[in-house]
Amino acid sequence: MTVSTGTEAPPEPRSAAARRLLGVAVRHPAVVPLGAVVLALLIGAVIIAAAGLDPLVAYAAVLEGALEPGSLDYTFSVWGFTCGMALAAAIPLRMGEFNLGGNGQLVLGGLAAVVVAGALPGPFAVPLALLAAAVLAGGFGAISAPLATRFKIPIIISTLLLSPVAVAVVSFLIRYPLAERGSGVAQTAQLPEDARMWRLPELSYSNVGLLVIIAMMIVFWIVDSRTAVGYELRVVGANRRFGAYGGIVVGRLALGAMAAAGAAAGIVGAIIVLSAPYRLIDGALLSPGYTFAGFAAALLAGGRPLLIPLTSVLFAVLQVGGAAMERSADVPRQLSDLLQGVVIVVLALRTVLDARRTGRSEH
Amino acid sequence: MQILEWGFVAAVLLAATPVLYAALAGALSAQVGVFNIALEGQMLWGAFAAVAGSYYTGSAWAGIAIALVSTALFSVVLAVGAARFKADPIIIAIGTNLLALGLTGFLLRVLFDVSGTFAPRGLEGIPSMSFLRDIPVLGPVFGGQTVLVPLAFVLCIAAGLWLRNTAPGLRLRGIGEHPEAAASLGVDVARTQTWTTVAGGALCGLAGAQLALGNVTVFTENMTAGRGWIAVAAVMLVLNRPLWLPVACLGFGAAEAFGFRLQGLGAPQQLTDAAPYAITLLVLVATRLRFGSKRALPS
């Protein structure tokens, strides 16, 4: 792995001090995530080059497409959704659980929001819609906790099996009972003016929903770093049996974590639906792939609340810029998924560094 | 509607087969203590490799071979990462699943200049065993199937018997049971874990080949559509025992085939699509109710 060549590269270590310095540098917590990103981009470059295209042109198109002034507004909103879905992954990740049911939670949030906002337009439509989304998607996410504690079905499996059920049910509701009359497209009717997310001046994609997501991230940061619950989450994540021994009720903690994760994903779904084009369209919540972009961002951040906004930038840029890259450099946008996968694999394989280190210390 | 006609039995076997190959891969990995949830991505890669292989060589058998070998290579990431470097197999698997999805979509565009679906004229599917046509029962059930369908069931039973009755099978089970004890008896734990997982990759290659060149003759983006996860659930359901896998996978096959029939009768596709997942989860819950505390998977 290229990440580790730093440790091995010097043929004749000049001095013990230099070696120690290298050792410290390699152990710095930022090395692994940064190395993973660099390595993933390099692997991506090799794949693009192997496809007979120019990696530099492709990456330049990604950056330009995502960061040019005209698209910043859109990139910001995508960043917000990625952060929100990263929260949905990161909260359970803190206690060592994997929530892979983000898609189901996302669409249920969208469903709850469109039903409530559509039924109760007025000044309270938006907060009520967000609340309904958090309750429905949070409740749905929470199902996985008793399934794990009572029935020993791992959360990663139950979330994955529950998610397609929710997606299919919502898809059915959009197509039949909630379908817009007289429309050939599978979508609900447009929400009335007074049931839409409040706008921010001069912005068309980013709206108050972005602020809601930022508020959620701040809450997660405070809970994680300043409260007993956050401490318990991290203790259980570090060593479940020690946590249980120390009196933490792991089942209840899992229930709370999964409910919070589901609620975060549901609120993201609600915000998307309450924003333009102000309706629930079949498949539209899932096609941008926020769930796994968020998952990758959460893993890259190691679940740490303060790093999620940073790591989400990478995946938001890849997502928005991917479309631009496809248009101008003719590199398929699936490259974004591919790079997400490579980042996750490289992160998981960071243990290679440990193996090398212990290997050397034995000599 | 007649349920117990031979055509329905054939449809159930067909739907069960790809899941069965993947589930056998998962069960073998679980037996050596590797929690393998990379089945979905490996099966998807296998499907793509089989179609690309068949397209370039003009032979479905070459497509199967290419799927088998390349998926085994793809699984080396998980095998070596989890066994040799003690990386978290769950995170590697989530990564390789995304990687397979992105890579197949990417290659579909780059190599064949299509997105979504690739079904070129003259793509060779795996031939069916039409020589069985005139035999009663075997004819209607297997006459229209590829040889990979019965092979899946044979392999499963063979693997189950091998695990149960032979010395190497015992050593394999010992690793999952207690790796330290197995190591002190002279078993190379990491090597066995690695090779078992790679063999699982080859099986997932067969799963993909059957899916893309047997069940249909086409590659579509994300065509595995969660079958790899059903396979993971099936492995949990039978507590890692390959001998019981055919039962679990036939249950899934029946749910899917029954769903197709219901769709034919006008039931909305969204609801019949959801049924296999809901049923799988319910069956998992029901069996755990009965067997209570039995642990199925290494945590």
C-alpha cells in the first residue's frame, strides 16, 4: 500500500531521531484518512487512465463542476444532505454498530413530510413535517435495536433487510394512493406555497433545511463530547463487554442510537421533499446515493462529529462534480461510487500499517 | 392458479440458485470465522464478468470461467485483509460492495458505451439441459435449466457432508469454533481463512454467471438487487450449516417465484418486490424465537 511506503522507503535510516520522527508522523491521526483519500484518488486515476481517458482532466472537471461560483449553492445543499446521512451512519458507528438502512429511513422521512405538510399547510407545516419525519423514520430505525438485543439479528442485517421493504412500500404509496392525479410520472402532488421549506435570501438550492442539518450536527457534537450518553456510546464502541460490565444498558443505548440515526436520515428526506420541486418523486431521494456517500464520510471521519463536515465535503464534491465530469471529460459518473468504495476499503485495510509495525519490532 | 405444477418448481429452483451459491460462500466463510457480507458485490462482479467474458469470447463456458476466476481474485481483498491483516471484514465488505457497483457501472459505460442494461445481439447464454426434455418430471423441472442449477444443490450437500464427516472439514469447523485452539493443533488459521474466502469468491462468480447468463441473458446495473443480502440472511437462518441451505434458499426462491405469479395477476410490483425481504426477516425472527439464545455468527 502506498500509504505505508513512508515507513519503509528510507533505505538507510540516517539516524534514530529521523526514524522516530517518521514513526510519529505516520502515527498522526490525520495520516490514515488523508492517505486513504490520496490512495483512492490515485487508484481512480489509474482506472481512468486504463479506460483511455485523462485523469487530470477528469479530476479538474470534478473540482470545477462542484466549486465554480454558479454551482456552489447546489454543492452546499448536497453537502448538507451528505452530512445528514453521515450522522445517520455515525451515531450507531460510535457504538460499533452499522446502520445500512439509510435508504429506507430517508424515504420514510420524505413520505411523512409530504403527507403532513400537504395536510396542514400554514406556519407550522415545516416544523410539523420535520417532526413527523423524525418520528416515523426514527421509529423505523429503532426496530433494529430490539431485533438485535432480543433476537440476536445483527443491526447491519436487519437494517439492510428492512430498508428495501420501506423503499418498496413508499414507492407503492407514491404510485397509487398518493399519486398526483392526471400525471404520468410517479410523484405526489406539489406542496402548496405555505408548506415549503423556508428559503434563504439569494439562494435557490440551499435553504433553512441546511441550517437544520448543521444544528443536528452541533447537537451530535455536544452529546458525543459533553454528555454521559456520548461517553457511554464511545465506551460501548471501544469495548462492549466492558461497557456492559460498567453498568451501561447496551440494549437501551442501541435503541436510542438507532432512533436518533433514523430520525437524522428522516429529516434529510423531509428537507429534500420540502425543497424544490416540492414533491416526493419515486426514486428521486435515492438516486443521488446520499446514504452511502454519508456512510463513507462517517467512516472516513471515524464517527467523530467535528470531522464529518470536512469529510462530507469530499463526497459532496465527488457527487456534484461527477455529473460535470461526465459531461465535459466523458468519464462515467459511476466513478464517484467507485471512489467511495475504494476509500472505505483502504480505510479498513489501515491495519496493514499495524501489521508492518509489529512485524518490524519483532526483528 | 395452480401452484404445484412443474413449471413453478422450475421457477423456484431458478430463483433459488444464485442465492444458494452465494449463501454457500457465506456459510463456508462463517465456518472459518469470517463474517462475509461481501456476497452482494462479488455476485454483481461475477455477473458482469460472465457477460463480458461471454461477449468477448463468444462462449458462455468461457464466460463462466472468467466470472469464477475474476471473482475469486476480487475476493482476495476481503480474504487477505480480514485473515492476514485482521481488518474489519464488515467495513471491507461494505467498501467492496460499493466498489463492485461503481466499477461495473463504470466499465459498462467505458467498454460497451451503454448505461443501465447491456444485452448485445448474440450474447451467448449458458445452454440448458435440453437432452432431459422427454424424461418425465426431470424434463419439465430441469430441461430448461442450466447445469449450474443442479450443481448448486450438489455442491451444497457435498460441502455439508465434507464439513461434517472428514478430517479437513473438522479442522475447518474448528477454526470458526475456536481459532486459538485450532492454531495450537497446527492448523494455519489465516491461510485456511484466506483460501476459504477466496473459494467463496469463486462460488459468488458462479452465482453471478448463473444470474446473468442462466436466469436471463443480460447484464443490468445492480442486477443482484439484494440477493447477496438474502444469502447472508439465509446463512444466519441455518446457523452456518450448508446442508440446510437448500431449504432456506428454496424458501426465498418460492417467495420470488410466487411474487412473479402474483404480478402476472395484477399485484403491484413494489409490494411483491418487498415480500422476500420481509419474509426473510420474519422467518429469522421466528426461528430465533424458537431457538432462543443460539448464536449464529461470530460477532
